Amino acid sequence: MALRDSVPPRLKRLLGRFHWTTWLMLALGIWAMPRLLPHVGALVNVTARDRSTPTFTMRTLADSAITSQSLRGRVILVNVWATWCLPCRAEMPLLEATWNRHKAAGLVVLGASVDRGDPQSVRDFITERGISYPIAIVGPDVIGELGGVRGYPTSILIGRDGRVRHRVMGPIGPLSLELAIRRALAQP
């Protein structure tokens, strides 16, 4: 007995009513949902499941050490990126604007580059783009402390208490995190 012979006629009629494009849109929606839900959560104040308190040390390209402890009491937006990542490149001006808009209120934007080449190439890259927030080249140890990443760019918003508030992936992170940043900055 063939599989299609075992499908009830009523279900066959229902499935036959949908065009292949409907099935394609449904599949795309199912694929996109887990990627977009964190962005929606940041907009409507649903905090991340991961409420860990990352402990990290980064050495910036300007040769200064930044630790999670030294930033306690400030809101931190860590952006994990790479020079070869096109969505990362698209998002950098948004991150720069976000940092300039909120740094006086206590926001720290940290760029965490996963590039493995010459640090000078990363320096040249950020200089060409006019990026002024601190950038560090990080290894798997720092990425692990941040809870890991599934793709680039990934932005992690850490509240004044040192706990992860939101984690979003994709180049619209600065836009979807804007309200979350404002909420975090408003908290004592």
C-alpha cells in the first residue's frame, strides 16, 4: 500500500488547496521564527532565557584591558563580529550611532572580533569605517564566557547587574535592541 493511499481524502483535499508558494512561505516562516523571536523579545521586554553573568577579560586594539568586573554598574552591548562578515559590516554604523547616542548615560559598546589574522588588518578595517567604540580580538574562551554564538553578528546586552538581558543575531540588532538599551539604562 502506497503512502498516499493511506492519507484520508479529507486531508488530501486540504493539502491540495495550498499552492507550492504557500508551503515555501510556511517553511521560511518556520526557519525565521527562532531567529526573529529574540528581536521581538528585546522590543517588548521579554528577557533572554540565558540570564547568566558572564565573566570576561578583553584586550582592546588600543591595548587596554576591559573586564566584566570593571564595567559592573554600566550597560554593556557586546557585538561579536568579523571583518569578512557582510551583515557585520552593515551593522557597524548602527552600533556606532547607538554608542554615541547613549554613552553619556552609561552604555558601553564592545566589539568582539573573531578574526584570526593580523590585528593590524582589523585596526585598518575599523579606522576606514570610523568606528570609535572599543574593539578586541577575542578567542573561544571569551565567546564561551559570553554563552557562545550561533552566527555573526551576535549582540549580547548585559544589564547594570552584570546579567545577560538579551541576545540577538543578525544585522538589525542595534535597531531591535534600542528600546531594551533604554530600559536597561533607566534602571538603577
